[in-house]
Amino acid sequence: MGPSADSVRTSFTRNGTGFSTVLGRVVGNVYVGRTSAGGVGSAVDLNGDGTSDVTFSASAGFILQLANGRVTAIEADRAVTATLQGRSITLAPFTPVTLTPPSTTTFEAESGTVAGGADVEACGRARAVSESVSSARVRTAMAR
């Protein structure tokens, strides 16, 4: 559930070229909210720190999908190169690009023997432990 109408109203503040509320802010021709950003321009500051988080090779109409402060999809109304999150992306007009975040999840498990007596290999540790746990759950459920 989002903020109440009263909290949006009381959070409203005007500044030089736009306004802000608890839902988002407008600066010039660019809107930044919790789950999206967009407008017309050559750059956008997503977190309000004064530094552009996304830049375009030329001014363009654009829309960004956001999740947890990161861009998950981007689209522009013309052919431009967008620079964001440490990489450059060539955009074709009106063609959305979904961004895949770099994987930072790692799994570790103890080595040993899984159901059926197979030895666990280093590269298959997490899968083997998962299978062993699943087998134990199935055996427990069947015994009941």
C-alpha cells in the first residue's frame, strides 16, 4: 500500500525547475519515481545526489524501469547510446532493452555423500545438497 493522500500533499515542495513529493520528483523535463523514471533529456540523476546515473549520447525521450534504485529496463525514442551502471548500451528507437544485473549470489555447501552414495563434486555442491535435502523430505513424507 502506498502513502496516503495527506502524506503526499504535505510532502509536496516546489523547487527551481520542478517539484517533489514522497512519490517522486520532477526536475525540468525529467520525472524520477520509485519504480520508473522518464522524460526528455540527455541525463538523469536517479538518487538525487547531483550526479547523473544515466546519460545519453544525445537528448532523447526516454523511460526507465527501476527496481531497488537500479535500472532494469530502458527505452528511448531515437537511436542513442545510454551509459549506466558501468556499461554502454546502444538503443534503437522505441525498442525496450531489459537489463540483467550482474550475478552476485554464491552458494557453498559441505562436501560429502548425497542420497544414493554419490560423491559431491566441487562444482555441483549446492545442487547435490539441495537434492539430498529434497530426498530426505520425500523419504520423511512417505514414512508418515
